[in-house]
Amino acid sequence: MSELSSRTQRTLYTVRIKNTEHQFTVGSDETILGAALRQGVELPWGCGSGVCGVCMGDILQGKLEYPAPPLALFEEDEARGKGLFCVGFPRSDLLLYIPEMSG
């Protein structure tokens, strides 16, 4: 987690949502949810702080990092490839699956 606080150079990554046409750019210093909303992509979310779990989805490709362990993300969820997009910072390009956004 120290990598998150020590980063000084901003890196841009691409996020794609599987089974949709949604694709957007996210900086290494912003959350997936924040970048999505800023660019008009309406991801499901509730609390915005990693407590409720409404923003949880599958990380099919790529890596997220959290500044602190989110309360709504259990070890079992993380082991199954789940992530919380309201508090997750990208560390690579991402392919995500969000059930609420699938046709």
C-alpha cells in the first residue's frame, strides 16, 4: 500500500466494461468510480467509501490497489477476483464485469 502514497507521477490507464460499449480513462491517482462518473459512465454505487459493497464487480483483467482494506471486500471476495470500484485505484489497464451493466 505504500506505493499508493509514494507515487509522484500520474499514470493513465484504460478501463473497459465487459458486455458494454463503455471505456474510459482513469489516472493512477483517482478511483475507478470517480473517473467513470467524471466521464459520464454511470457505475452502480452507494456509499462511496467501501462500506456498502454496491459498487462491487469482477476484475477480469488488471489490478486494483486500495489505500486501506475496504470493509465490504472480504478476503474470499478478493480471492475470487472481486473489487470495490469506489475506493480502488488502478495499477494497470482493466477489464471489468459489472452485472448491473450487462445487457
